[in-house]
Amino acid sequence: MTAASTPLTFTGAHGDPLAARLELPPDRPRAYAVFAHCFACGKDSHAASRISKALTSYGIAVLRFDFTGLGQSGGDFADTTFSSNMEDLVRAADHLREHHRAPTVLIGHSLGGTAALAAAHRVPEVQAVATIGAPAAPVHVTRLFGDYRTQLAERGRAEAHLSGRTVRVSSDFVEDLLQQPQDQRVRSLDAALLVMHSPSDQVVAVDNARQIFDTARHPKSYIALPDADHLLTDRADADYAAAVLAAWAHRYTDTPAAVARP
């Protein structure tokens, strides 16, 4: 048997169809995971695609999806907030629970990692959460918008220019970011935590990893991703992150069967 990549859709926070892919290992999965992509990226980003596919070699099935208004998903991104992103992630977990098996692992890249930490308490089966280059607080993303307060006052929206594209957000998006009790969520996280971050990350400084790690309770682990950029565009960096993540997650999944390493 070979690994399979299956397209699917489920309903998101605003009732829109969200596009997803379920990466399945060759044999019966020992665990299921959900991967939340980086801010304004998508399920087919380098990190989301490569890490999800690599984890299937370790027996872990991964559902990666496009948040509302991004990629192939329906809806308007301008109408979303961090809270609705978090709800999209919970809906992804609900889909796995209904059609396969509830996820025991949540994985998030950049702001997706922040969302994974925030959503963990909404998915009772979760035993482990892994973040990759995640901000310690959701409001960190406003740094991408420059003088967002002036933009919101003058235009009613803020704009960021990311990888050749313009992303627009509303005042509701910013206000929602400011109201997130992220420290409390991390402090009360009832799951094992793996924090992965590049010391040379130019988008989200590595000090964010220290803040998350120091706030969380044990069991917790930190892994540096030397020389990696924020988006893990080098395949070797994504493969390394996947290998470390899989070995770590093996201790926090229910199925006891040993999985051969590739």
C-alpha cells in the first residue's frame, strides 16, 4: 500500500465550505492530527504540505485545510477574525471525529500555531500540541500591518503585503486579536507541548518561543530549527521538523503499535 492524499470539504465557522486534504499513511493510522497553516498562507504551503506528508511515514494521518477565505475555501477573508480561525480549526477536528477518528495532535505554523494553542481546550481528545514559528500572542500579527491604527482610522481596514500579495483585515479582526487571553490558555494547556522555532526567524522572533515555553506547564519540549526561514521553504528544514515532531508525538498517541521509520 502507498500513502494517499484525499481532497475533502467541511463547513467552517461562517458556514462556508472549507477545502482540505487528508494525508493518510499506507497502513491503518496510529493517530490523527490537524495542521493549521500560517497567517494568510494555505494548506498547500511548503510547511503544511511537506510536514503533513512526511508524518504519514510515521503512521500519523494529517488533515490540512484552508482557513475561511483563503486558498480554495469559500468565504471572504476580510470577514474573518482570529476567533473564527480558531473555530475553523475546531470544525476540522469535528470532521475527523465524525468521519474517521478524533485528532490527538494539533500542529500549527506561525499564527496557525497560536490558533492551535487557543483551540486545544475545545478538542478534548488532544494529547499533544506542536507549534512551529508561532507568535506568543495573536496580536503579534499586527506588526505586519505597519501603522494599522492610522490605516483603520482613515480607511476602515488595514493592509499587509505578504509574499507579493495584499491582505486586508477589518477593525473587527484587530479588535479580536487584542482581546485574546492567550497566556491563560497556554498556562492551562492540558496537553504535552512541543515548541519549534528558528533562532534566525526574521518574521516571528525566537523570543516568542521562549515566552510560550516559559508560560506552559510540563510536559513541554523545545527544538531549535537552525538556519530555517519562517516559512520553512527549504525541504530539508520541513523534513527535519516533521521527523522531530513525529518522534515526539509517538509518546502522546494512543495506538501502541510500533511504526517503522522511513
